[in-house]
Amino acid sequence: MPKVRVRVEGSIDKALRQFKKKCIDAGVFKEIKRSSYYEKPSEERRRDALKREKSIRSAMLGKKKKKRLKPEDKPGGGPGGGPHSGPRPPGPPRM
């Protein structure tokens, strides 16, 4: 359980804000919300697996540097790229 020391001239509101912040950082509120209802073992395993996948994915993205494509390297060729960039094809004749 997080602890906060209150100074003699310190305000209670400030101490309460510090305590709340420490509880959020420690994951106390998350644990209370999670344990407020029954979770089946299969749901718990699934949640843990998703959490592991997310941490692995973020670690992999952190290691890999993102390479930005230059406008020439994009599929459309020019600035803006895309399959529809370039001059417009002629439309139907106007009357």
C-alpha cells in the first residue's frame, strides 16, 4: 500500500492528491476494478496472453527503427502518392 507523509504545514488536499497518484502508479485501482467481479480462469489466461503479446510487440517496435518512405518510393510516385495521384483521365463529353 502506498504511503504519503503529511507535513505539519502541508495541506490535506495535497497529501490526498499525492496518495491517489501513488495508488494509480502502483496499480491499486486497476486491481480493485479487476477483482470487483468474478473472472473465469479462461478469461484471465486470455487477458494475460494479450498483455504479453502487447509488451512483446511494443518491445519489437522499440528496437526496430521506423523507416519513412520518400515521396519517390511511394506507390503513386509523387508527393501525396497513392494509386489515384497524377493527371485525371478525360471524362464524358459535356453538352
